[in-house]
Amino acid sequence: MDQMLADELDYILRYRVLQTLYQPLIDSVTSQVYGYEALTRGPSNSALHAPLPLIQAATQAGRLFELDLICREQAIRRFQELGLPGKLFLNVNPLSLMEPTFRPGETLRLLSEVALPPGRVVIEITEQQPLDDYDVLKAAVAHYTTAGFEIAIDDLGAGYAGLRLWSELRPSYVKIDHHFIENISTDNVKREFVRSIGGMAARLGCKVVAEGIETAEDYAVVQSLGVRLHQGYHLARPLSEPVRNHNAAYVVSEPPYIRLSDYFGGLKRYPVLRR
């Protein structure tokens, strides 16, 4: 990592110049919001705005757990401040569990500070990079489930060993990667994949979430395949103050962003610009 990027990462983490957005998951049977996935973005005019470069930079700097913890803390506190209904889906990168700075029990501590029960939190595990030590991950998941959390496998079908994760971790939810949902209305192979996952999940007592629903046509097909929980821009965009009723008017404007203007000019306070 070049020094300028390292300095920018340090600034973002030191002063927590991060923003949490929430995207609803909709229960198609009850037509209610089932919960919200917390999504973190860096400053809008930063090279580390998008999640992937931000995570990559933190990994290279050995600060992934630090980033992970800040994201979790902001997501939990804001979720409770907004009084959002349903469950909070929190992303956890498995590699952060293997860093020397990892400390177990931090999520429970944060929840106790805001009086949010663990039963309302779902820990999403994503494997976008190869994982060498499954025993560490299994131990961490066992810790979470014993404490009352539910577990989800995120981006099923996009990682290195999604089916092995499903077999090893026995999650309460599997979230099908958006690749298999996009254009599913015109793709027989994708329909069969989602149908198979749905059947397997039903037999295992696992809930399925279809991510990345962006058109009415794809939404109709996903519903016809029996997938109950839906997420995507067709339903609602991620926002700092998300919709509470999925029948509310569809939001087409971009979410508010924190900017990192005059980055090298010293510490500034960057307000969240709300619509």
C-alpha cells in the first residue's frame, strides 16, 4: 500500500470518518420490513469510499479488526438511536477474527451499552478471500450462537467455499449472491440454482434471502420460487435513515455522504448532509 493511501486509512479510522447506511430486508409473506443490513461507506471523495478498497487497505495494514469493530459500533448505536424495527444484519469479515488485535466479546459489550438483545442481531459471514483456518471461524461462530446471535452466510455462490461454510457453520440464513438474482427472469440456469438452494434450505430449516433484486421482473420470479426474504434497489435503497414501510415511495435519490474535503488540511468535522 502506498503511503498516501495508508495515511488516508489512518485518518478515516482515527477520526471514524465512516457512514452507516441501512438497507431493508422485506418479508414477502407479511409485507413488512424483516430487518436491515448495515452497510459502511468511506468518505465520498476518497479512494476508500467503496467497501472493497476500504477492506483491502485495512487488511494490508493489519487493521481489519479495528475497521470491523468501528463499523459494528456505529451500526449498532445508530440502529438503536433510530429505533428501527426487526433484526440488524451485521457483516463480519472472517479474516478479522485471525488478526492479533482480535478481542472476543466486543459485540456483546456494544449491545449491552445500548440495551439491544443479541437475539435481534444476525452476524453475516462473508468469504471473499480464501480462508485457511476453519477451526477459528467455527469457534467464533459457536461463541456467537451460544451468546444468542443468529448466523447468516452472505453472498452464497460468490465466495471460495460457500457450500462448505453452509455445511460447517449451520447458519440460520443464507443470502444468495446478487449474481444469481440479476436477470433471473430471463435465465433458466439461475432459476434452477435459486430453486435448488431454496429446496435445500427448506429441508435444513434455514431461511433464504435474495439479494440484489433490481427489477419488477426479477422480483416476480424470486417470489414464484418461494424465496420469502428480499433485498435490493427495487424495494429500497440503503439510506442513513431508511424506510420503515416497504410500501413507502421508492427512493431514487442518492444517499447522503460524508465528504473528506481538504483531507491534508488537518482535522475537520464532517457533518452528515441529510436530504
